[in-house]
Amino acid sequence: MDDRQTPDPAGAIRHGKCGQWWTGLARLHCGSCCRTFSSESAADRHRTGVFGVDRRCVDPASVGLVAKARPFGVLWLCPAPSAGGAFPRRVAL
């Protein structure tokens, strides 16, 4: 029997190993280090080594990911481009 006092939010996904929950279809939760990432590219960034040989997790901050507090815990994401970066400017019509 589960001893949680409040139910998970609608649409929440819970990891069986660590018990952490998150929402959002684009999120990825690493089964090795139990961190949650905003996208597949952010999750890929925190892994190093050769697949099937020595693939492992590294500290997300050490590879340039940014931590954001969310109701379910910390969400690691790729930083936004700096001013004048990759996002196109909006043109007034």
C-alpha cells in the first residue's frame, strides 16, 4: 500500500525506482541517476562514454545544463540562447 498523503497531479508519471514524479510528455527521467530532463537533447548531454562499454552519467551542471525548480523537483534543461542568439526577431506587420 502506498503511504502518500496526496494524489499525484493529473498526467503525472512516477518512476518506480526512486518514486519521483513529473509531468510533461517531452520530459525524460534517467533510470541511472534519477534526474529529470526537459528534453532528449538535455538528457543526452549528461551521458558520456561509449554505448555498451563505459556509458555513464555526469553532473548535469558540468556539461552546461541549467537547473530549474519545479513542483516535482529539479528539472535540468539546456540554457536559452543569449541576447541576439538563435531565436529570430519578431517583425511587426
